[in-house]
Amino acid sequence: MRLWEVLWTHYLSEHLHLYVCVAILKRYRSKIMGEQMDFDTLLKFINELSGQIDLDAVLRDAEALCICAGENGAACIPPGTPPSLPVDNGLFYSQQDDEVL
């Protein structure tokens, strides 16, 4: 629950979730690289980390990564990347052809 609350605050960045992912991968990189995991094995390994991650350490690492990346990091994230709001094109409502929903 604490992880979700931290992510919803958009503390430092609305893309903090990406930095959390990088922090987790960074923390387990020696095991991932050492075993040369393929995608399926990596996915299984990451899923099995649920409830076993040192959340305090990962959040500290994510915060440090976010601060280090700064504006350069934000510039590398394409506009509209979730959980971003849609790119503002000046319209309050999206224009649709005359479709009836």
C-alpha cells in the first residue's frame, strides 16, 4: 500500500514509477545479468520479488535516480507516457467525428 501511495503523490516526478522500476532492476542486476535471464525468466523472477523487496531502499534509490536525472531525465520520457495527462492540444474535449456513443 505504501508503494502505491508514494507513486500517486507524483513526488519529484509524475514518472517516479519508472525510476522505481530502474531502482529494482539496478538492485538485482548482478543476478539478472549473471544468470543471463531471457524475458520469460526475468518476468517470473520480478513477479516473485513481490512482498520481498526492501521498499525503503528501493524508494531511496528511485529518489536518487530521479534527482540525478533531473530535467534531462524528464526530457527523455515521451509526452503522454502514463500516468501523464494527455498532451494538451488546446482542446478541452477530444474532437470526434459525429459518432454516437
